[in-house]
Amino acid sequence: MFTGIITGVGRILLAEPLGASGAHGCQLRILAPPDYLGDVSVGDSIALNGACMTVTAMEPSSGTFCVDISAESLARTTGLAQPGPINLEKALRANDRLGGHLVSGHVDGIGRVISFAEVGESWDLRILAPPALGKYLAYKGSLTVNGVSLTVNRVDDLEDGCEARINLIPHTIQNTALGGLRAGSLVNLEIDLIARYVERMLATAPTSDTGPTQHSERRFTPEHLLKDKA
């Protein structure tokens, strides 16, 4: 699990294919920020632009680590197959502050930046999300963009998708790789985890007028406890 609070901006140095066919994925070699790998071990999880990956090799002396990405993951994400800056977040610890929102590190879809413009001291980011994700986006709701936990300021349903407007403060621009976005850039999106479960519960809710299905469940009242002791 993650929080969507980026802990460092790294750089993909090399994306090397793991095979000759499209059925193969690739191995990434990533340069981490100074001292970033001090508490990281092989087998740990790190989110790369919002996609949870497993560290498969490390070279602490050079500040680099490797991850292997399957062809399936490459097909369902963007920005992980070529050199360039990348948002990094280490997996959440049980005693960490939950500064953003609960993020699983599983990308739900790829969005496209409609516009990205400076407005006053902040930046206005407009993203077109796939139609299937539109129902999960809400005013003041949470959306993960390339691994960054952000608050949606406006939602507009369009014929070709759902436009989400987001305001980025200077701190976010300075401490993530989102500052490099441009109109037309593709981004990884993950919807709010709670919205996913709410949809599932509503879809499976009983439709009978008699209410929820009754389960044969024994209720342990004080009388039951006394009888059992006898």
C-alpha cells in the first residue's frame, strides 16, 4: 500500500527488453535520489509513477536499483518503457502518517493531459480520463496521477471521457515529476480505493423487498453462555 505522497524523483537510465518478442517485458535501471536506498532491500515494493513494482537488484554505491516489468504491466501503464524522470514512493509502513489517501499501486487507466497552465501562484491541470473511470471521479474526491495523490476540483462528463480539473501548488511541482507534463502527455491514473469498494457493494446489494439475506447465525446472549457452561 502507498499514500500518493512522493518520497523522491528518480530517473530511468535504461529500459532493457527481457526478450525478443512482444510477450516479454523489460528491466528498468533507475537512479534514485541521494541516500534514498538506505532502507531499501531486494524484494521491497516501490511505486514508479503510481505502479507498484518489486526491487530485483540494487547497487547502493551508484544509487541505482532495478525492477522487472511484465508485458502486461507495460501495456496498462505509461512512462515506464523509456528513460526519463519518474515519481518514486516506498511502500507504506504500519506506523507511517497517511498524508495523502490509500493507494494500491495498481493503475486503473491511462489519462491524457488536456492542458497544463500556470494560474497565479499555482497550476491548473486538466486530464481526460477514460469513460469507464468517470463514475469514480467526484468533486473534492481523490485521484492518483502518476503516483501523486491529488484532489479533484471539478468534474465534467464529455462524449469521449471525463475531464478532471486539478490545482497543483508550487510544492507539488517542485517535488514531483508532474512539472514536466504538457498538453498531450499520458499519465497513469488510479481511482480512490473506497470508490471501488462502494461500487462493488452497490452492485451486489440484495434487491428483495424483504431486505438482506438472513444468515443462520447464533447470537451469544448471556443465557447462551450460561447454558454452554452447564
